[in-house]
Amino acid sequence: MINPEFNLKSSFICSPGGSAGGLIRVPGDKSISHRSIILSSIAEGTSHITGFLQGEDSLNTMRSFQAMGVDIKHIDDQIVVTGVGLHGLRQPDESLNMGNSGTAMRLLLGLLAGQKFNTILVGDESLSERPMNRVINPLIAMQAKINSDANGTAPLTVTGNSTLSAIDYRLPMASAQVKSCILLAGLYAKGETVVTEPAPTRDHTERMLRGFGCQVETKGAVIKLKGKQTLIASDIEVPADISSAAFFLVAGSISIGTELTLTHVGINPTRTGVIDILKLMGADITIINERDVGGEPVADLVVRSAKLKGINIPEDLVPLAIDEFPVLFIAAACAEGKTTLTGAEELRVKESDRIQVMADGLITLGIDATPTADGICIQGGVIGGGEVESHGDHRIAMAFSVASICAIDTITINDCTNVNTSFPGFVDLATSTGMKVKSL
């Protein structure tokens, strides 16, 4: 089942000569927005969420829980969720449409595995091609009943099962989505669920579970959760999304003679790989006004023009910047020298094959880019103009918009509608900083 809304395609026309400066706040964190709806829906009591991302991905998560009987309202600048408790969800009348969001599909699969009713999860064309066996297999080991198509992709049918068993699971690859899926299923399982990570990944789920009064133990790479715990409603303030801020961190770095401040950005240490990588490349980024908001570290980021240089990206930073690589590839294209990425095969199964799609686009613009099985080599150079394909991937579209700052001719980016999944208002905000981007 494909959401017809995603059949409408738009293009970005990006003129050269722009820059990025001033003071801005990017939209709320998508990962935290998803989780705020999920956990507040199964909590006891009423939760108030501020800063919620009004993008298609997180709105689809909200609609799904409304379809399962949760009272969710927009009141002023807040989302007010009246939780139904761990066992209060009801069977939806129709399939739950996750649109373009792999996070929503994988996390909800864990939650739904422990319900008493049956559900079907569907998504758009892109999501329906993304691998789901990585979450299906551990859930089946917990006695979940899940059917997919022959390739392990959506649509996914979940048969109700209220007798899940806890699991001790070692992740074969670092993935916050898989970890979170298992932990959410663990809420409904008998016994203690244990997840061991091969490398650190974003820990928003663990932090938010604790915020809802759930006991989650983290010791190094091992996370433990006892099942059948009651969640208590909590108010949540969603910080600005560092993945969205990343486009402007690069834009500010490659502009000439500018200073750009991004306010209230989440700087969870499992998400700040983009800052670390840019600093290794010579970026001038200062973190100021650090504070804690609802268990999440937040700060203002000041980025100034800098001369970037190519680097070998440390593999230990890859899981901490996995969503930011499209725009980091643009930074590499603008840098002096060669940038090499390895250990990032996960990029090939995102909303698009981000390694190949970015390489194709960079080559179209005159940049020497060589994709590999698990990464890419990019030789910095002169960015020309041309027409590139985003393949419906929001981060690809925004990344090439940033490239126009250093381009010598106009860049046209096709199939940009899905930018609204994570960054509604991107074009207007980019234009306000001095970038020359138009949507057609």
C-alpha cells in the first residue's frame, strides 16, 4: 500500500553564490519525536510534548497511535497525549502506514509484537524495499509472530502474542533502530531482555524510558530491561535535530566570511559524530550554552567559515554520524585533498543507497567520487552545475542544496518531496540564511 501523497514530486533549483549566516533554529529531533509519541502512548497518565517535529515521518507515527485508540491532541504549541498504559492499545481498523520512515516501522514492530491483536505495517515504495529481517529475526527469537514478503520487507503482518520471552541478543551490527525495537518488545516480555552493542549508537530510547520511570540498566555496551514495567506519563521537550543542523554546519563551514548560530540543538554524545568529523576536517564549530533538557544534553552551535581538508574518517565515528554522511560527502567535495570513508555499509540500505546515489550526483557535478562496498573516496575539487537525482531521499536532496554554495553553476535536484518527512520548511530556512534555493 503506497501513500499517494508521496507520488507528488518536486524539484529544488539551487543557484550558485549563496552563503549561510545568521541565527536559526532547525526543527525538532525526528528520533526523539518518534519515541515521545510511542512511549507517552503506552504510559499511564497525560504527557505534554513541546518541540515535536511536524514532519510526515513523525506525524505518521502519531496517526498510527491515534488509530490504535490513543487520544492525541494539538493544543497551542504542544502535543498532548493521554496514555492508555502498556496494555491499552486496540486493534486499528486499517493497516498502519509508516510512509517513508524506517525508524517508525522498526520501532513499532517491536511494540506491536507484544500486543494481543493483529496489525499490518505498510510504507511507501522506498520503505517497502528496506530490509526488516534485522528486526524480524530477534523478535521471532522472542516468540513474536511476524510475516513479511519473500525478501523480508514490508508489508509486515504481526499476529498478536501476549507471551513474548526475553532475549539475550548481541547486535550483529550497530543499529539504534534494532536495539530500540528489541527493548520495546522487551517491555512486554517475561524476564530480562539484554542487548549488547558492537559500537555505541544513539541512546534516546534508553534515556526516555528512564524519563517515564522505567528501569533500564546500561553498563558499557550492555543494556538490560526487565519486562512488564509500568510507564508513568512525563513531559518532554524535543531539542532541535542535530541531523537537520548538520546541513547548516556544513553550509556555514563552506561559506565565505560568515558566522551561523544554531540554537537549542541536541548534542547527545551518541549523535555528535558529525561535529567530530567536521572538526577533524578543520571546521570552526564552537559549542556554547550547554544545558540539560529532559535528560537530553542541548547547546547552541556556532559555525564560522573554514578551509576544510580531506581526511580518513575514523570508523569508530561512523555509527555516531550515520544519518549525516550525505552532507559530509558535500564537505569532502569542498575540501582540499581526499576524504575516505570505510565501515559504512549501512548507508546502502537507507532511504536510498546513499553511497551510490551521492557518488552519482557528485560525479555529475564534476567531483571525483569512487564508491566502495562500505564507503567512498572523494577528491575535493570544483563543483559544477547539473541535474542530480535524489531518488526520493530527503537527506540526499538537502545535501546537494548545500553544495550549491560552492558551485559555479546551477544545480537542479529532482524528487525532493520527501524533504518534508524530516525538515518541513527547509527551503524557507535555507533562504533566510542566504542560500539560493527554490522549490518547484
